[in-house]
Amino acid sequence: MKTVASRKFSMNGLPLLASGQSTQPLVAADNLWMHSKVYSRGGENALHAHVTEDHAFFVLAGSAEFTFGDGDTVEAGRYEGVM
């Protein structure tokens, strides 16, 4: 197994968008990678799943409602998130 050095990354300065979306790589290792994907109001509305990936979502401004496959919904506010 290859050892990867520690890497610092920041989410400071991610854009708040009036429309569309933005994707930026943050950090990567052999078995883990992170990128930011910023959505404008409305976000990604199609319920879907990734069987080989875990996702975490966080709110930069305002609030967002997340709906899960079992019908459960969670509302997250600024600087909150779900996984």
C-alpha cells in the first residue's frame, strides 16, 4: 500500500452561485478523493445512488432539504450537512 503525505485543503472561497453549478477538486489519495460541487438554488433534484461511493453534503448558505431512498427527509442549514 502506498503512503500518501498529509495534505491541507480549504473550502474557503467556494463560489455561491446565482445559477448553474461548479466542481473543484480538493484533495486525493489512493482510495479517497474529495471535490466540492456547488449548486445554485434548486440543486441536484434527481434521487439516485452510488453503490461504490459515500457522499457528504454541506450547506454554504441558506438551507437545503435532503430526501433519502426510504422517504426520510432532513433539512440542513448553513454550515450543516448530511452523509
